Amino acid sequence: MLHDPNRIYIFDTTLRDGEQVPGCQLSTIEKIEIGKALENLGVDVIEAGFPISSPGDFQSVLELSKAVREPIICALTRANKGDIDCAAEALKFAKHPRIHTGIGSSDMHIKYKFNSTREAILERAVEAVKYAKSFVEDIEFYAEDAGRADNEYLAKMVEAVIAAGATVVNIPDTNGYCLPEQYGSKILYLKENVKNIDQAIISVHCHNDLGLATANSIAGIENGARQVECTINGIGERAGNTSLEEVVMILKTHRTLNYHHRVNSKHLYELSGMVSRMMRMPVQPNKAIVGKNAFAHSSGIHQDGVLKHRETYEIINPEDVGIDQSEIILTARSGRHALKHHLERLGYSVDRIDLDQVYERFLVLADGKKEIKDDDILFLMGNETQQNYK
Ligand code: KIV
Ligand code: ZN
């Protein structure tokens, strides 16, 4: 089924799982704008929405299918005919449509959510896939709460839905429960125990309740999964989903893993800002890859190192994610090297300045402030003569 065993498919669910965040609802126009940006980024699949959930969501999937032509456009359903009919209708203009249907796979979901049995749920899963297949060729099946499901039962379910026509099987850690080793072993178990597994792509879909979504997704890839479901800025239900930018930069940074995909990482920062703005959801400053501080150095030791050689404290080149350069933040923890760097940047000829003396004045000022900005430096240098400018 897979021509290139190292190809990783990036499935973005910012517009579906990401949009489930309270207060982050987007209009159809905003969704199309983000959809086009995701297409430009190079994602393989865009999960555009859950059409049965509201007329607005239906409309968004319909319009996005017309406006975004390169990636697969995917619509979510539960395992019932009404949902699937609605998704098929919403996808009718899509160039590459995919229906994403599924049902709970853990005993917790089977018993308490569906008040059902393993056997009956398995039948519903197979029926849903067969029914969806009557509309489109590309069917993804999700085994909800697979993270807590019994592996033997999960394998049976996966085998049955592939036999029914599923082209992709999604193994969600819906509640962000697994440890990377557990999640990785689950994927390996499926690879080794599902007879027809090579007829489908295994997809990872991890939530971040324990802060392990990205680590679990990578563990899944290392054990045979080839599609990663993720969102920009890691937004999503509760603590969020696997963050797209983290996965992309892990795969880029650890080239020895030898995986490849089509995402152009240079658009990551811009897209992060766009999603944050449109969803009115600020990015935490220490967020990996796209946070305000992800490329800011503030301690003297680190600043000195970075100014001597960027890679002493930077494993990622900021240009690779679309940021011009890293920042040297001046605080009371900064050393002479960082101060000299900023003085030169502002046009002072440092050879003609008594740096030790300026640094002493700088420390007095910095002790009373969280951060020293350009204005503060100009104030500090106020009594230096004009000839000290270059
Ligand atoms: O987390 C989950 O299980 C999901 C499915 C609906 C795919 O989002
Ligand atoms: Zn989810």
C-alpha cells in the first residue's frame, strides 16, 4: 500500500479538534483563510469539520472543499448513517474527499458511553466503514479511546475495518493517558498482530492531558505509524492535541530518523500567529518552536555562548520556522558581551566607549527593571558624546 516507507503524512485538525476549544469558534471565511494557509504550508490532509454538528460546520466543510484543492479534505462523523450522509454531502465538491468515521474502542466507552458490548460495537464499526465507502473511496476509521483499549480487541477491530474498506486507521489516545512507551508498543502490537495492516496507513492522534501528546506521536511513528494528526499551536480539547510545529521540527532536527514530509517549516511562525489571532487564543511565551521566548536568550552565560556561536544554545535555526533571528534580551542577568552586542546594533562605536563603566551603570538600571529596552540604552548612553556613534 505504501510506496515510500519513510513518508510521513501530516493531517491537520486545527479546524475540527482545534476549533473545539471553548471561545475559539471560527467563521467560514476565517476557516477558508486558515485552510489556504495550511495548503500553502504543505499539509497532506485538512480535517475541515464535523458537518452534522451544526449548519455552520456543514457550510464550512462545503466551502473549504471548493476553495482548497490540493490536500485531502476530511470530514468527521460518528458511526451512524445520518452523520455519514451529512459528511458525504458536505464533501461533494472536494477534489480529494475523505470521511473520518469511528466509534469507541475502550471498555470504558463501550460500557458507559454506548451501553453496549464489544461484539455489537465491532459490528457498528464495520457497518459505518462500509456505508461511508459507498460515498467515497478514502475512509479513515478512528477507534476512539484506543489509548485505554484492550490491545487484543483493538487489533480485532482494526482488522475488521480494514477488511471493510478503511484506508487509514486512527488510533487515538483520546484522553492523553498513555506513556510514550505504552503508546509506541500499542502501535507495534497492531503492526505485528493485524493480518491486513499493510493495506492501510496507521495514524496517531494524541491528546496532551499529561503533556505527552508530541512524545506519544513520535513513539507511534517510530513503531510504524505514518500519519500524524496535529494542530497549529497544539490547540484542541482540554489540554490540546499534538502540536504540528513540534512534530515537524522534531523530524527536521533529528534527520537520522530519516522520515520526510511535505511541510515547509518556514511558514510555521506566521501560521501560528494567524491561528492565535483568529481564535483569540494567545500562544504561551514558552511554547516550543513558536512561543515568544522560544528563541530568546536572557542569561549572561547563554548570551555569551550564542554570540560566539549560535548553536551553543540553539538546536533550531530560527529562520527555519520563519523567524528572522533569535533575540538577546537584556536583563540584570546579562553580561558585557550582550550589552556590547546591543550597543553595536544601535550604532555605537564600542571601541571608543568605556564598556566597564557603561556596564556598571547598566546593572544599576537593570536591577530595577524586568528588561532593558532600546529606549533604556539610549537613556543610559545619554551623556556619551556624539562621536561615539559610528
Ligand atoms: O480524540 C479523539 O479520539 C478524536 C476522534 C474523534 C478522532 O478526536
Ligand atoms: Zn481528538
